[in-house]
Amino acid sequence: MTTVIRVLRHVSGGKLMQWLQEDSDVRMEKHLATVRQQTEKMMSSFQKEEVEKVEDFQVKVRDGTEIAIRLVFPKQEKVTGSLPALAFYCHGGAFVAQSPKSMEFFARQAANSMSAVVAVPNYRLAPEFKFPTAHTDCVDAFSAVLNLCTSSTLAG
């Protein structure tokens, strides 16, 4: 990560990445809205596998904001052990597009094929939320999922 930051500072003339993003660009906002809408539409056309259940829960991240995490549980007959495995999936979209909703078909398929509970954080997207917000949201969501898995209510 340090190397990546050094490279970004080099190509940006020493500025932090956050400073490279404009605070308001109406054209970019409209473009991103269109990209996000079209992505949702395209991804919703994929067949969604049947799973045991899908649950959303809220967690607080380090700045106090609440974000949702979607848990996709595999069909019971797919689970081979006493407890299913856990997969944590940060959806694609270069941290500016897509969401757990747009990638639900993939999370469902992954849950069943891996016999795993798939956790998908609904992290905040750029450019509305500047770097490294999406990344820290994912780290905090992962920590929250681990805490949920090791809590006494689930472990015993």
C-alpha cells in the first residue's frame, strides 16, 4: 500500500489523491448516475440462484457512519460441515460503481458453489466519498463480520 501511495504522489506532483478529485462536477455526477443505473439494470438480468436466505445488517465504521453488509447463506443441502465457510466479497466497480444489489447474482452463486456464507459490504463509493473511504469501510466491515462470527451467540 505504501508503494501505491508513493506512485500516486509521484504522478500527481506530490498531491494526495483526495486533492485530485473535484468537489463538484455536474457532468461527472450525471455520468456516474447513468453508469450505476445501467450497471444495476444489466446485472439484474442475470439468473439468481436460490439460496437459504439473504440478510442485511448495519455496522458502524470508524467515522461513525453506518453501512449495510449483506449476508448470503447457501442452500442447506450445499453445506457439508457443521458450519458453513465464510467468504468476504468486496464487489467490483473500481470503488465508484456496483453494489451488493447489482452483484447479488454472483454472491448467490458463490454461496452455493463454495458452501459458504458470503458477506458483501455496501461500502461508500467515490467520488462522493473520497479515498480511502471505500477501503476503510471494507476493512471495518470485515472486522464486524469476524466479530459476528466469533460472538458467543454464533459460536456456542
